[in-house]
Amino acid sequence: PPAPPRGPAGSGGKGQGRGAGEGPFVYRPATPWFAAAINPTLKQLTPPWFDALVDHWTGRDDVPPFYAINIAASFAVAMLLLAYLRLFVPSRWIRLLLVAAGMAQCHAPTRFVYFYPVNVEPLFLACFVAALLVIERTRGESPWRAMPLLVTLVFAGTLCRESMLLAPVMFIAAHRPLAVWRARPSMVAVLALPLLAWVGATIVTRLIAVPSNDYQWWTEPLAMIRTKPVFTWLLAWFFAFGPATIAIIAIGWRRVRQFLSTRPHLVVGLVATGALAYAGGTDTERILGWCAPIVYVLAGVAIEQERRLLGRLPLLCAVLAVTQAV
């Protein structure tokens, strides 16, 4: 349900005054919190017939605040992706093309929210892409410079979804902890602060939520590892980003490999997201979409490197465009 119900009053105190719902979804409270907070205001601003129309259309009650939050968050994701690409891709038109490709994904927040308005991922993705921006802008500098904003983003993003763990892991990889240990051993502890923010937010979600089912976090991954074919996971990369994107990265692989050698945290992000997509559930393409900022950066780097080659092969570009659209 859009607003998690209260725990049962007659259950020996367990769950009383705490959010109850099916795990693991009950551990992702940020979007429902915001929706509950703005719902009274939205009801005053919108006519009753509009609320009834939306409820009838979606088959759910009180979904307008979820639409408001998730559409705004989807816009923020697109703008943050544009800002992130600007750090790597000089051409404005290529950046716009890549953002358009990201928005066009069927599982991207800009489209998926209209099929599933109570989705919690738009806010998570906004926090995650903002964290990537902070990591890149402070890479090669003192880790302290990233701390205030990054810790805040990690804590808030974890309240949206526990997968925000990707950000502190990538931050640690970006600052090369072994090199930091050799230079200043005391600074290694600083690298762990975003990770501690994730742990703290995770503990908060466990304290305020009560799963209504017998949820164990390892059950789904074990089931996926046993049953999901590898070719399903391989094909999902093409469904998630389009054959054209994968082909362009392959064409400019030498430049892409050189680029990744200077940014190991992007490799860590790709590998970690790929592992989560394989073991995290049946929505393989949707989970792979979390690394869309990294994939489109690689595509932008490859396009910049191979612009002359692609310009001399208009038929190839036309075929790539058609397959991407399909």
C-alpha cells in the first residue's frame, strides 16, 4: 500500500507504532514518508474528481503524492545525469543524446513511474547520481572535502533503498585505500565514514519497520543464483541500454579501457551492479539501470573518440539508431 499500515496492536507490543509491511519493501520508508507528509496539502490543492480519477486509473488509493514525488525525482535524475556527463563528455549534443537514451529506457524512472507510481527508486537514484557527482568532483583530493554532502546523500539514499551501499563502496575505491594507507594511515578511517552512514541508516530502517512476512535477505539471492540462466543476465545488458550503446562502447574499447584504468571506482560500480542484477531478483534490466550513469559515460567517451569513424559510416549510425529505438 502507498502508506504502510501500523503494526498490529494486539501482538505483545511488537510492531505497535511502527511501520508494518512485506519485506524487504518495508525497509525502504523514505518515499512513503514524504508521500504521507505532502498528501494532506495535495488534497487541498487538487479537486476531489482528480484524486478519484487517479485512484481509479491506478487501482490504488492516495497515489497522487507518489506521482508528485517520483516525477520530481525523475526530473532531478535526468538533470544530475546531464551534470555528471558534463564532467567527461565535452559535446553538449552528445550529452543530450545520452540523457535522452537514458530517459527512454522502459525501466527508467521517467517512464516506469507511470506504470508503478509507488516505486521507491527515483529518490534513490537521485541520491546515487548526486553521490557519483560528489565522488568525481573530489577524486584525487582530500576525502574530507566530500564528507558532509556524501554522508548526507548516503544516509538519505539508504532510507530510500539499501542498495545505496554502492556509493560508499565506490567512494572507497576512488580514493585507493592501499595508497592512502601508505601515505597517511589515519586517513583510511575517514574513507569509512560514508559506509558508517549506510550502516546507521540501515539500522534505523530495521528499528522502525516490522516485516509482515518471514523475510530473510539471503533467500532471494540464493534462489536467483540457483535458477537464473547466465544468458538471461547477458541479454539483460542489451535490453537495459540498447544494442547501439553496447556496440559503441565496443567500437571505442581501447579508449574506454584507458579511461577506466584511471577510475577504478567505475569498474567497481559496474561489477557490483552487475552482481546485484544477477542475484538481486527477477527484474534484471531494472537493477542494471542503476549503473546507467557509468554506462553512458563510457558511451560518451567512446563516441568522442570515434566521432570521425562514425561520421564516415552513416548507414551504420542509422542501423544503430533504429536498433536503439526498438
